Amino acid sequence: MSAFKPPIWHKPDGTPLACVEKIKVLNENLEELHQLAQDMLDDAVLMGGTEEQVRTTLMALVSSLDSNYPEQQP
């Protein structure tokens, strides 16, 4: 089981998000992504793949993402 803990979410100016609903949505999204990534890792290993390749691929995938929206300005 993973010991991953969600971060304290911050605004572009560095202050923490205060809206409970926004934090809840971000943490739920992170939890869903965590479970999907865990399933992918387990599937790859069960099918003869390697953890290293899955980790590298997931990091490359996340690095390739661009937001469809500009960051909010303070």
C-alpha cells in the first residue's frame, strides 16, 4: 500500500487554497489517478513488464500535459 499523501494545494502566489470544495475535488482527482496508475503498474508487472518502464512512461505522460486554461493571477 502506498504512503502517498496529497499535498497542500497552493495558488500561483504561493498561498494555500482555502476552499474546502476545491481541495476536495483536487484530492479526489489525485486519488483516482493514483488508483489508475496502481492498476497500470500491477497489470504491467503481471503481464511480464517492468515497474521501471511504467514509472518512466507515467512521468513522461504527466510531463507532456499542458493546461487548457491560464493560471489565475493574484
